[in-house]
Amino acid sequence: MTRRVVIIVFLLALNVVSAVAVVQSKQKTRELFHTLQTERVAQDSLNTEWAQIQLEDSTWASPDRVSQVARTRLGMIQPKSYVVLENGR
């Protein structure tokens, strides 16, 4: 009879350990999922910011704007007629 009691206690202990492991596993899964969601939100925010930066960059670098800034702020003008020399001549 004592051998049977020992086996039952051992199986009960294994069952409790298994239940605790399942609870810990579920908790860790929830924590990791929360972290994943947080990182996805951050990624979306960074993607939006990157798209805005690219749009702003293309706006600032447009040839019309560069030409306008060259004329108004730098006082540059386009020559009326010019000749491009080859090989520095």
C-alpha cells in the first residue's frame, strides 16, 4: 500500500509541476505578444515618419525649388547665352 501511495504522490507532484509550467508558459506568451504589439506600433510610427521625410526631401530637392532659391536667396541668374567648352578649352 505504501508503494501505491508513493506513486500517487509522485504523479500528483508531476501534475502540479506540469500545471505551473503551463501557467508560466502562457504568461510568457502573453508578455511576448504584448512586446510584439508594442514593437509593431513603433514600426508603423517609424514607417510613417520615414514616408514624411522622403516626401519632404523630394519637395526640398525639386528642380523648380532649387532654381527659385538660387535666384531669390543667392542672386543667381541663368546666362542668356553660353557655350560649353570641351576638355576645359
